[in-house]
Amino acid sequence: MYATVDRTVYKTEQLIVLPGEVVTEDWDNTAALFIQDLDDEALFQDFSRNNAAYVNRESPPAAEPSTDTAPENVPEPTGTEAGDSTERCSG
């Protein structure tokens, strides 16, 4: 019984994942998600605001000020961690 493997035939598969719904205020041009006008070998420079969805960095969301004064569930430092520099010698 003899077996051979034909390595001259290539099979490629492609999986395209598309969102069912886009709910965001941070992304612009989300309609471009459903249009593929660039080929598989497109470079980063080939993408633009006209042919791709992008994060709108012109108006970043305002950060809310923190009301916490100390982190929760953090143990207090003890010993040398708290600044105790006393060394013990045995002699």
C-alpha cells in the first residue's frame, strides 16, 4: 500500500465577521464596516476616513473626577514596607 500527499493544491478559507448592530459614540463611519473596497493585500496607508470606520479622537470623552481618596481592599504596609528601617542583629 502506497500513499502520496499532493502539496500542489492549496485551499484557502475566509471567515468574515460582521456586527449585527453598532451602538457607539466613539466610532465614526461605521457604515464602512459593511463595504470592502480594499483588497486582501491592502496596506495600512490604504485605509482612510472615507473607506474605514475609525475612532473619533477630535472630541475625546471627558474623564470623570475620582471621588475615592484611597483604593479599597489594599492592606496597610507593615515592617520595612511602612518605613521601619530597624535592623535586627543576632550575635
